Amino acid sequence: MKHKGIIFSYVAADWIAAGLSWTSLYFLRKKFESIKYGYDLGFHTDSNFIAALLFIPLAWICFYAMWGMYSDVLRRHRLREIGQVLATSLIGNIVIFFLFLLDDELPNYNYYYTTFSFLLLAHLSLTLILRLSITSRTVKKIQSRKWGFPTVIVGGNARALNLVDEINALKKSPGFLFKGYLKINGADEQLSSRLPLFGKYPSLPSIIEKYQIEEVILSVESGDHKELEVILALLENYNVRINIIPDTFDILSGNVKMTSVFGVPLIRLNTLLMPSWQFSIKRIIDIVFSAYALIILAPLLIVIGVLVKATSTGPVFFFQERIGRNGIPFQIIKFRSMRLDAEKSGPQLSSTNDSRITKIGKILRKTRLDELPQFINVLAGDMALVGPRPERQFYIDQISKINPHYHKLHRIRPGITSWGQVKYGYAENVEQMVQRLRYDLLYLENMSLAMDIKILFYTVVIVLKGSGK
């Protein structure tokens, strides 16, 4: 409830700031018009003003949402607030100026500079004042320990004990609310006197769910690297922040980055794949492109559907359960390219000369046209245009035994096409699926809109050349 209340406060503040700054600018523009024509035009409002007063604040709120200014609201701080408001105000007001103000009838061109400067300063100052008041209130509640983030420590060594004592001794809390700790090998008796012991680290997932954990602090010894890999794999399906207590080498090598003067030195693992605004644009592109594609390609879809129905027995579409973002199952939609009894003996991967594939299915799979119905999955929010290809749980279990990092792919929506799909096409066995996984993990670590565009380009080339596997 705290999150929703704070988000509502930010949205209301932004709406008020945008509305007041636009209203003030309207009166200034009327004054400039009066100077140009030599008589007082008055300050009456009209339908255009009312429409703009509704549209412009809404546009600002959408713009802020794209920048991630309504996400993770309990962790916003004043420097971040100032930086984001400065950047968004400059960009947004430049756009407003060229869209709505450049055709104003003014005494001379110098008044355009005055108009833009007034709008920028009014919007910037009002937004900052209102937002900083909300952010400052949140920061004070966290520093005074009224609010915080449920935290669990993994590792019961002396460094963990020192960290707990250091944080508890701070006058201004960094926000960690310790619920307990899990041991890796041994446990410090003094730490057990300060925090509840929840058992060993394999029970970490159940502890996260039971106590709604938001922060995990890892206190790992140099000999526990194998355990660390397992712990990170356990955390991949959970939306938690991961911190590591550094040793002297980490500090000297520059790996420790302090974000608060009053905080404690921790290494924060970067789990942010792309900036929030890029994720927002990626989703907008997914929706617009998919809707447009389904409309434009409707005749082709009908033709393919007729051919599938006419050349083999069974339905036009093929539905199958796949695992999507955050490990949630969904039904993937494809044009059927195999016989109805293709998996009568259980799950099987296709091969180059697979007798189960129909004649029209071979063409569809080579050109990737069997994937076109998945634009519906994209619109439904189960998939994206670009992302790791979704797999069945049956094969995920086998892949994970060889490479436990597979579950990292569940952090994002699976895609119609992917880097691994472009490189390998349809995998014929688990070994090829593991090889393809390398490219999907590389995509995950290098996600960007530019990367998506490159993958889409090569996918189009494969479709046109019919060179898919």
C-alpha cells in the first residue's frame, strides 16, 4: 500500500506542476500577443486551452513513466530526483516548444527565447519542489527506520556479524530491515544472538516468499565460490536486490561503489538489464509493430491457414505450453507444421529431415512464417518481438542440469526471434539448446534497443532468403 500511495502522490504532483506551468505560460503568451497587436486581448480561456490542459499533463506523466520515475519509489533519493527532473524537463519542454509554441504570433523572435525559458523554469521549479517534498519525506521515514526493506543475510561469518552491528549502529538507516540469516557452512554464535537462523542457504526461496524479502546480502568466504553460483541461481527468479559484503581486495580494486554517505560499503550486483525508458519503448514498439503486422499480414495469414488445413489433417493453429517471464507458463501460438501424432511418444525436438513435418510445414519453418501468430502472444503480454525463445519445462529441466544459468532468461519476456534463434534456428537436441543458450545469455547482458533492431534485421533476411533451420 505504501508503494501505491507514493506513486499516486508523484502522479498528482506531476499533474499539478505540468498544469500550473502550462496555465502560467498561457497567460504570458496572451500578454505577448497584446503587445504585438497594441491592445489588451484579455485572459479568457478557450477550448484549445482546456484540451491542452488535459493532454499536456497526461503526456508528461507518460514520459516520466517511460523514464522509470514511478518505479521503485521507496528507493528514490534527492540527487536522482534532481538529475531526472532536469533531464526530462529539458527534453520534454523542447518537444512542447516545437510542437505547440513555434507558431505563436509574437512581437519579435526574442520573445520565443523568453517563452521557452519561462516554460522550462516554471515547469522545472514546480516539479522539483513537489517531487522533492515527497522524496524527502520517504527518505526521512527510511532513515528513521519507520520504513525499510525486508532483508536476509546469506552466510554466518564474522563479516556478516560486523555488517549487522555497523548498520544497527548507524544514526541514519540505509533501509535494511533484517529478518534473519541463512548459513552456508558454519555460523557465528554471536550472529545467532542478534538474528534468527533460518537454516541453510538451499531454503532461500521459501524464506524470500515467506518474509517478502526485498534485499539479500551475501557474506561469502573465498572458498565458497561453488555455493555462491548456486545461491545466485536460486535468486534468478526473484525480484530482489543482491548485495555482497566486500573484502579488502574488492575495496582496493575499486569494485565497491558507495551510493550514500551514511551507508555501508557493499557490492551491488547490477540486475538492471536496460534503463526503464528503454524497456518502455521496447514494449511500445512490440505492441505497435505486432498490431500493425497482424493487420497488414492478414491476407497472408489467411492463405497460410488455408494451405495448412488443405494439406494435412488437423487444426490450423498449434498451441503448446511454454515457460515465460518469471517462470509463468503460457500458451504459445503457431501455425501447425507437424502431423497431429508428432509427439505420441512424448516430447521430441524436430530435426532437419524430420518425417513428422508436413510439406507446407517445411516451407513455414524455413521462412519462420509458422511463428507469425505469435504476434498475438506479444499483444497479450506473454512475449516480445525480440527475446530468448521460450521452452517447455521438460527441456528446461534438462538444460538446467548442464547450465543452471538458464533461469536467468526468465527475467524478461521471451521473444518471437532471438540472437540464439538467428544463429542456430530450431535446436535438434539438448546439446544444441545449450549452445544456443550462450547467445541468449549474451543478449541478456547486452540488451539494448539497438541490439533488438539488429536481430530483427537478420530475422527479416532469414525470412526473405528462406534460410532458416
